[in-house]
Amino acid sequence: MWQDFVSSSNIEWIGYKPEQHQLFVGFLNGSVYVYYSVPEAVATKFRHAGSKGRFHHQNIRGLYTFDQLQ
């Protein structure tokens, strides 16, 4: 698993478990979400995106099933 703290106005950190294809997103408000069946290529693009919030909104939110962990 990798996990990175990121520079974003809304997202604090992102993490990914490649074996399970699970993407974790921690927000500055303390909420944490896990997204399921996320391809590694998408997680890698998210990791390197210039705008994490825009990438999340356009490429993750609403496209993958998720659970709120916190």
C-alpha cells in the first residue's frame, strides 16, 4: 500500500492498496472514504494529478462504489 499527504484545499491524503484495488481518500474535514475496484492506473493518475479535487470529482466520485470509514 502507498499513502501520500497531498496539497489540496479539500483532500488531506490519498492511499491505494493495489492487491485489493482499493483507493482511500482522507479529507481535511476528517472524513475518510474507501473506493472499490479502482484500477491502479486511475489511482496513479490521481496521485500525480495537478488538482486532486478536480480529479476526484471528474474521475472517481460517482463512478466507483464506496464506503465512508470516518
